[in-house]
Amino acid sequence: MGTAIPMITDDFHSINDVGWYASSYLLTLCAFQLIYGRLYTFYTGKWLLLGTILLFEIGVCFQYPFLLSNTDDMASQLYAVPLPTR
């Protein structure tokens, strides 16, 4: 998270939301922990890890064209709702 915070802050132009970055990471981690815990009972750890890496790579492949189009404003590439003006 420490290396990603400066880039995220530059893209969203908001230093006040830094506290939410770690919270959103932990919320996502907790949301998937139950799912992967259940999958771990059906599959071995090796196949679960390989499937998770494959899912990540597929996500990167779908995001790659958006990253090449315009690197100035990542928020618009991700179709995110813009932050309200402060």
C-alpha cells in the first residue's frame, strides 16, 4: 500500500481520503476470505493459488487497453464515479 498511495492520491486529487485506501483493501480481503476458505475445502492449495493468479491475469488483460489509452486520468478509465468537488 505504501508504494501505491502516491499514485492513487495523484489520480483522485484528494489527500483527505488516504485513510480509506487501506480500509478498502482490507474490506476486499475480508470479503474474499470466506469464499476462498470454502474453495480451499474442495481444492488443493496449489490449484486454488493457480486459479487466483489466472483470475488476476485475466483482470489485468481486460484493464490493459484502458491503461494505454490515456494515463492522465485513471479514474475515468476505470469508469469510477468522480469525487465531489471539495
